[in-house]
Amino acid sequence: MGRPKEHDEATRERLLEAAEHLSANKGWESVTVRAVADLAGTSTRAVYALFGSKQGLEQALHQAMFTRLRDLLQARERTDDPRQDVLNQALAYRRWAIERPERYALAMHRFIGQRARPRSPEGLAVSRAALDELRQAVLRCHAAGLLIGERDPEDVVTQLRATVHGLAEFENLGLLAPDPEAHWLTAVPALLDGYVRTSAAAA
């Protein structure tokens, strides 16, 4: 019999959860390999064996976050109504953002924008795949003649990303109570009304 793995997938997930928790409370710069290992109930050797370094741990967090987003977006069944598909993508994003608020905050404040931390090629690929799910839904609206005027599909994508991020931040702060989903189901369609017709017949 071979030796059992000392550092398995369960250990890996505990370390990722410990890292995101510590980062949310202290900031990433204050996180140490020792603190992550202690909170996860394992050794620093496990961190180095599974991630190679603190930076490797950070990059693994990025990849895990956006793999989950990509999977949720891809799991949304495509319909015959591309406008509805865009709304469905927004609601999938909501699920991603609120199911792990600490991980979402870390994703937004560490890995998005011009000052994003170094990410692995695998992490970049999966985050781009997630964004492409939304982009393809908007492009289907464009192909169906649903975009109003001369709207640039990329502008629509950017506005949608900004809107769902704001909604997610507010919901995670408790600012959309008592019915957060109602805000999503009002705000996202309202934005779409400015960009996307309900049907090609309305053109």
C-alpha cells in the first residue's frame, strides 16, 4: 500500500478558508504562513507543500474564487431569450458574491483592477472565462437585434459588472434588507431597459 497523502484536498480547502478569513480581518499584508496554518489546524509544511509560498497561496485563492464564479455562470441554462440570459447571469453572480462574503471581498479588493495582485496563468484563464460568459450573453442580445441604438456590447458588459458589484457589496453589508433579491430583480432589469429591448419586434 502507498503512503496516504499527508496534505489532501480537505487540508487545502481549510488553508484557503483560513487565509481568506485572516485577510478579511487583518488585511493580506498582515497574514503569515504560520497564522494560516495555525487557524487551519495544520503545519506550515502543509502550506509550502500545497502552495509553495504565501504568494502561491494567494494565487490559489484567486483561482478558486473565479473557478466558482465560472462554474455558476456556466451552469445557468441558456434559453431562447438572450435578455433573460443576461439577468440569469447577474443572479448567478449574486449567488457567488453572497455565499462567501469574505472571499468575495478579497476577490474584489485584491484581484480586480489596475492594482491587482499577481495572479497565476491558470487563475487569469479562469477569471477571463467567467467574464466571457457574461460577454457572450450580451453579444447574443446584440446578434438578436436587442441592443438599443449603437450601443457597444463592451459598454453594456462594463455597466452590468459595475451594477452587480455595487448590489453585491451593499447586500454583503446588510444594506439591501429586508428583501435583497427584490433589489436585484428591480435594478438589473432597469439597467437592461436602457440598453436591451424586450424583443426584436420593438426595434
